[in-house]
Amino acid sequence: MAIPTPEPGLVISYSFFWGDEAAEGHAEDRKTRPCAIVLVLVPMDDAGGAPRVYVAPISHTAARDPGVAVEIPLAVKRHLGLDHERSWVVLPA
């Protein structure tokens, strides 16, 4: 399977490392999770550098601050092939 070109809105499987995991002394992520690509920055020069891709994790746990998360509608989760449990796209700190 070919790797798709990154673009905002694409959901990928990614080993996201939460900031609090680092604060707790973990050296690596706990699990691979679905993440939404939210921004892709393509280099403006002709050097051929790789784009910078920014992701936001998708979590079953609601954020403590509802201003930093958006719940994913069930119809969208079905379309993405995700489970039926409530989930949120969380803006990482």
C-alpha cells in the first residue's frame, strides 16, 4: 500500500507522545493511535525538503478543557473506519 501524500483532514496511525507522558518520565509513547493531520507546511525553496506535518491525536478521553478538543460525529467515525465509542480530536499543548 502506497503512503498517501499528507494533507489536512487525513487520519493516520501515529505513535503520538503526550506531553504529560514526558513529564512522568516516559521515554516513548504508550501506544499508536489515530491522529488527524491538521497542518502541512511545504518548503518554499527548491531544496526539495520534506514537508512538516502537524497532527492532533484522537482520544476516547474527553479533554479537561473543552476548548482544546472537538468531538468527532459518529457518522464521521464510521466513514473513517474508527470504533463507535465517543472520541475527540485534541489540540496538543
